[in-house]
Amino acid sequence: MNPGRRARRWSHARCGRSRVRQRSALLLLALGGCRPALQAQGGESTPPANPPGRDSAGNPVVEALASPVPPAPDAPQIRALEPCIPANYEICFNALDDNCNGAIDEGCGTPGGVVQFMIAWDTPRADVDLNVTDPNGELIEAGRISQSGLIKGRDCPGRRQECGGVNLENVFLEGSKAPTRGTYRLAISLEKLNGEEPPIWVTLSSRLGAKQYAYEIRLNEAEDEQRLELGL
């Protein structure tokens, strides 16, 4: 596992394996801001030069409506992370905005948009699903654009291990379509362990316009599922 990702995990002891399916936690979360400054050589902070009203990818900026709300005490399997850590480069396939420019895993061949939800996990055989329901109540499916313009890029690890051990699922707003305002419901579930040892650690990043938020999620056993709600 990437050492940088392990450093973000909380320090609770990871002992004992729950044999009781964890109750899904329903969280109402808004989005927090990502620090835009990049640390340049020489110690000076250099803000990204984006056109007015546009992000670094040229997409229109859409403001979220509220500040982030921390996870509820009854959701110990979900831990908030810094949405980005200023760096000079982007690390591919970790579902994080490493260089704090407002885009998740850009330059890595993964499409993005002004609305985006991405998960990544390191255990190659574990089957983890990211299911997103848009404000219209439509479940976003792989390979099909929803009425709200969202599409799911791929389903990992794949029936024949097509993801090649690089497990990442990405739901994003296709093209320049205006985002749909309302509540986006996310479910992150462990479908099968496929021989991997639990718990399975999953990184989740979300983007709604200019706002980002990130979490680390612990899935303890097969069919374990954690839920979040994000509002735009």
C-alpha cells in the first residue's frame, strides 16, 4: 500500500475481525474546501492560474452550499481525510487530489468533471463497489450516461481481473453538462473478499464544483456497506 495513504489512517487499533455485519451509517455531509496553493521550490506558495470562473481543467466552477459536517460518532468505519495535501505532482490511482489543483488523479487517464466520486483500494482481488444515486433517484451504471449526465467508468476488479490490480471506480459528470443540484447518495460496499484478508481499506474522494472532500473507509467483511450523502 502507498505509505502516504497509510499515514492518513486513524490510529485506532485494527485488532479483531467483526463477524457481525456492520450497520450501515447514513451521514449527511456537505463539502469542504481544498487548499489551492501549491508549494513551489524555494518555499513560496504559488496559486494555480485558473481562468475566472473555471478550474484547472477549464470546467465551470460550481459552488457547494455549505461547509463540511464531520462524520457522526456512530460511523467509526468512516474517517475524514484532508481533501488534498499540497505537493508538486499527482500520484496516480490513489483517488486523491495530491497537488491540490481541484482535480482527482488528473493526468492518469481517468476522466473527471465538476461532479465526481472516486474510490481506490490496494487489495487486488477484493470486489468493492461504488454505487451513486443522483438527485433524480437514478442509480449510475457503468458505461451508460444517466439523465443527469453522470457515468460510471468501470467496475473493478472485473470478472476477468480486467483492472489488472489497479482497483479504481470513478463516477463523473460527462462533458460540459450543468450539474444537477440536490442530494447525491453514495454506497461503498464490499461484495466479495475473493481470498483477501479483511479489513479492506478504501479511499473515497468527491468533487462538487470547487469543493472537495475525502474519506478513508474500513470494510470489515463481505457484504459490509457504508453510506454517505453529499449535497450540492
